[in-house]
Amino acid sequence: MKKAVGSGVILLLGNEEVGMNYRDNTYHFRQDSSFLYFFGLDKPGLAAIINVDEDVEILLGNEPTIDDIVWMGTQPSVSDVAALTGISDVDTLDSLNKLVRKFLSKKQTVHYLPPYRSHAVIKLSEIFGIPYTEVKERASVKLIKAVVAQRSYKSLMEVEEINKAVIISNEMHLAAIRHSKEGRTEKYVAGILEGMALSAGGSIAYPVIYTVNGQTLHNHPTHDQLKKGQLVLCDCGAETAMHYAGDLTRTFPVDQKFTSLQKDVYEIVLKAEEAAARALKPGIRFLDVHHLACEQLVDGLKQLGLMKGDAKEAVSEGAHALFFQCGLGHMMGLDVHDMEDLGEQYVGYSDDMIKSKEFGLKSLRLGKGLEAGFVLTVEPGLYFIPELMDMWQAQGKLKDFINYDKLAAFRDFGGARIEENFLITQDGYQLLGEPLIKSVSDIEGLNRL
């Protein structure tokens, strides 16, 4: 990172505790992923300075008070914490403003990453004396690119941790299927899944998505009771104690059996997911894999009578986006959407490949050529959103590809998605975790609890 930045000073802020409903009742602490990646310190109230020009590193934090010790037990000093990272220079967090202003007075560039928490925005605004609204746009592009270039390629240790997270996620999904019985609530099943992630020593990688309204891409569980015949979309993943993520999705019926229509839609998605996975290899653009999956979805929708015409042409015109509005996948690692806070253009695209703003492509977080060491998700789906179908039909949009007279039968269908996690290898791909059931027969054959 220092070599890529070249000169100046790098400032990395760790995260603070955040009050949930008052100051001392805090949310679960989660360290900033870039700070965690470079320093490995999973503790609130820290910051670090890397003086590239002088090859000096400083860890900043405040010493524990007697009140901290009374309430939290014996606490390490800042020097003790710094020693874990091999850093010998320490200072108080209260000295951060003074240090940064000293660097600025010496005409050194101070690089920082775009903040995503309000306290970090306020802190940077105060340090640099710039308006709150300008803090994010003044983040260092050179530092962003340096961090992306390093974090994108997963080491063997990182792959092992992600693999561990996916294996835990597998167990969560098997439990989700087994517990999905008539009369239970979405919240009840989601609570079991979150408890499994915590019991495994980590946490959930993101809030559990468990819903019979799968047409809403990120719909979280409600207190509604499950009913026989409904289709559940479950998107959940575990985060290990080292904070690496798993991210899987399965779609399955309440109780035991898919209806004939549910089976047809599900198998269209499954065929697209498997075709996209087979295409993964170094050098191929993920945008092209996305298009391949979209064409597979169109071919299946043609068999259902919902679409018509040439599949490639339909995808080129964006007709598939009536049923598949999001992207095929994203990078994954310490963040479930890896490094998303640094900007999708920098993480998933390149200087010569600009992220699209078109509906159906603007949510594709990854488009650039794949390289060995990348870890990513593949997650095609079909989503039947009544409001979107009504809007397109009223506009007569892309009617050469869509049979609008056939949509009524799907207004209450919901949605279906299948998601798996992959490592790009030197000559192809590797599925992460143990294979998790996804065929209709295997899902229907799993005993319910």
C-alpha cells in the first residue's frame, strides 16, 4: 500500500462504539474492514497514521481509565495494543488533529478513505477544516486504488476463513429449510439462523433476509406466519470471528413440495446459476457472465410464455430487467459486498470500464475482468414485482420481447434466487464451502423439523 501511494501520509480511522438508544447501550461493535485488514486490531477507539515519507507508523488511542477497568475489566495500554502489530510509536487519539495539521503545514498530502459513518465524517471535517458535505469527495483516489489492489486478491488464509464462513452459512440454510413449516413466523426462523451464526463464534455477515415476498430484493423477516404453498427466499450468511463473510441464497417451499409453477421458475434460475458458474475463469469479464445468465433467464421465460424474441437481443435492449433487476454478483471478503464503501467503480470496474447507469445494470457491482484470487458471488434470480410490471405494461415498454397478457398469473408469485460463492483460480473456479443442496428433489427430500 505504501509503495502504491508513493508519498505523503496515510490516515486510517478505526470505528467507534455507537449508541443504540443511549450512549452506553451500544450496537454490536464492528471494526472498519480496511483498518482491520492492515492492523488486525478489533477494538474501538483507534486510528493509525502511516508516514510514507519518513517510513513511520503511529497508532493512536486513549489509555483506559479506572472507570473502563471497573466496568470492562483489565484493559491493555495503547502501547500493548500497538505491540501486537509491531508498531512502536503511539500517541493519544486526542492528538490526531494536531498531528494531521503538522503534516499539512509541511505540505505533505494526507490520504484518507471515504468515510461511511457520521462520526468519521465529522472528525475528518474538523481535522481538515472542510465542510461536512465535501469530506467524502475529497477522499484519496490514490489510496482507494491501493487498498482495492491489495484487498482484491485473497491469500490462502483469507480463503480458508471465507470457506469457514460459507460452511457455517450452509448449516444456516439447511436449518432454514427444515424449520420452514406452516404456522411459524418469518421472525422465528430468522432468529434461529442468527443464533447459529453467533454460536459459531462470529456473527451474521448482514441482516438475515427471510421472506415469502421474494420479489422485494432485500426484504427482511416479519411476524407474519408461514402458510403451506408459499415460497420462501432466504439470503443469509455467517461472518467468522475474523470477520470474513459467507453469502448464500436458497429458495424453497413452506413445508415440503414446490408447486408446478414454482418448480418451473426455480429451475430456470438454477439453470442460469449453473451456466454462470461454469463460465467463471480468469480473463472473462463478469459483465459478460452477467449477460450469459440473463440470456439463460430469457430462454426460460420464453418457455413459460412470458418473453419472446431473440434472447441476446432482449438482453441487449434490457427487456430481462422486468424480471431480473439486480446484478449477478459482487466481490466478497471482509465485507459481504467487499470494499463497497470505497466505491463500486473502483472495486468492480476499471479506468477503461465505467459502471452503467441503466436499469438492470446499475446494480451490477462487479463487471471487470476476473483474476485469480478474486472471491465473488453468483446469484441470478427472477422477481415478479407487480408495480414494475404495471408500469412497464402501461408504457408498452419493450413489448416486442414481453408478453404482457401473461403477467397476471405471476402477480402473487414473489421471487426466486440462488446464490453461491466462488474463488477464481489460475485455470477456472472453485466452489467455496461444502456443496449445499439446490436441486428440487434434494430440497423436497430434506426433512422438516
